[in-house]
Amino acid sequence: MSIFLEMQNSYTAAKASSAASAAKRAAGDAKRASESVETQLDRALLACEAMWTLMRDKLNLKENELLDRIIEIDLSDGQLDGKVKKSPVSCPKCKRTIARRFTRCMYCGQPVLHDPFA
């Protein structure tokens, strides 16, 4: 009888070890993805800073003009929350509402073109 208990314990230990390895891999993948996003964000911030300083210097703009425009754009979706949210669109074929992040209707598969300024 004890051989069956030993086999069960070995199986349970192997399964736990496998789950731990999978979790460790997933954590490593998440860390690498996070670092990639952080690098992309740093580059975007650098580009924004460069564009702003060029415009400020070439066009004699003031920082309060930039801040006013940021607030205006932020409020374009009705909320002052530091985000720009685009409203959902209707599928031209089935007329169901879909998020702008989709390029095809998730209900009927129809390609959906979005107005980038809407």
C-alpha cells in the first residue's frame, strides 16, 4: 500500500514543480513585456519632449498654451482624466456596436474602417 502513496506523492510533487516552473516562466515573460513597454514609453516621452521644445522655440509658444491644449483634448471625451477615449463605432454591415480597437466586426467579420479624427 505504501508504494501507491509514494507514487501519489511523487506525482503530486512533479505536478507542483511543473506548475512552479510554468509560473516562473510566465513571470519572466511578464517582466520582459513590462520592460519593453517601459522602453517604448521612454522613447515616446523623449520624442514628445523634442517635438515640444522644437515647436516652442520655432513658434514662440508658451508652456501654458500647451497645457491649455492638453486639457482641451483631455476634455474632448467629456472627462478630465488624463485619457482620450474614442467612442465605439457601429459595424457597417450588421450595425452592432464594436470598440475602435477592432479592425473587423467581432460579430460578422466585416472589415471596419475608423476615422482617425473621430
